Amino acid sequence: MAVIVTKPATVRDLGPVDASALRDRVVAVGARAWAGEDALKENDFEVFHHTRHIIFRFTPGNRDPEDSYDNPAWHVWRPLLQPVMDAAVAPYGFVDPAFPKAMLARLEAGQIIDLHRDGAGSNLRTHKIHVPLVTNPGAFFLCGPNRHHLASGHAWEVNNIAPHGGVNEGDADRIHFIFEVFDRAATRAAPGAAPAT
């Protein structure tokens, strides 16, 4: 059963998350590794013209979140990623959380991510979470005309089916850990169950 989740109007602060170990590992990744991983990324969309990615997990064609796959980097990075994901989604109280997408996104200093919608399919069935790892006061998540600075040390759910984007007005790159989550237990619930929150 496809369960449609409720998105925040713009962003939702999910509370404090300790991502310091992940941040320390990320800042040690060299330019060559970023370029190599970015060249392989599945989400090679025009709106990301100044954003590099390292993709750990992905959903083919954004169709079904239960049909995701792991890239080799997932198995290397999972010991650092999994604790951050588990802590970030604790407020949802999911019985069986699943994480179909996980990636690092590096927005260059002085650049933007154009306003866009992530579309239907799996995006209607998952919550999209940002965990800022490296940021600055000039980095903002855009949701329509609204600008939100996503502070580090917290996890943030964003509305990815509304027009959204990003801007980095600072003089250093902004790096977020971004992933999606849904509750497999809600998917297995009987027909007529209430939508997941």
C-alpha cells in the first residue's frame, strides 16, 4: 500500500543531532574524490549546476522507495551515516524506518540551486532530511520566497515537493548530508490506514 506522508509547509526542525564524526570525515574528502563520485551521480539534473554529490543510496527513477539500491560508498560510510540517520528520525517514532536515498551535497560558495520540485513517485512517500555538516550564515534553504538558514547540529525535514532550492552567499562551500526515510511498517499496514505523519 502506498502511504502518502505529510510534509512540513517549508522546513521542520527535528532537533539536535550529533554529526561531528561524519563532519570530520567529510571535510577530509579531497577534490579528486568529490569529482569522481559526482561524475557517477544518478541525480545529474540541471538545477545542480554548482552542486557536487556523493551518492550512497538511491531510488531508480524516483519511482518506488522500496526499490532502492546501494552504491559501493554506502558500505564504507555506513558506520558514520547510520547513527546520524537513526538519531535524526527518532522524533517520527517509526516502527521500521527505511532509508532509500542518502547522499552528500556540496553547494559551491557564491552559487545557487535553482528552484525546483522533486516530483511525484517516491517523493510523496518519504520524508526528506537535511543534516548540515559544513555551513555558514549566508547559506539558505529556499522554499518558494522563504529563506531558511539550516543550522548545523540539528536535522531538518524539508518540503521537497514544493518549489525549493538553495543559495550559498558565503565564501566557503556548504555541505549537507541528505537522506530520505519512510516507515515500512506503515506501508505494510492494512488498507484504509491513516496516512503516515
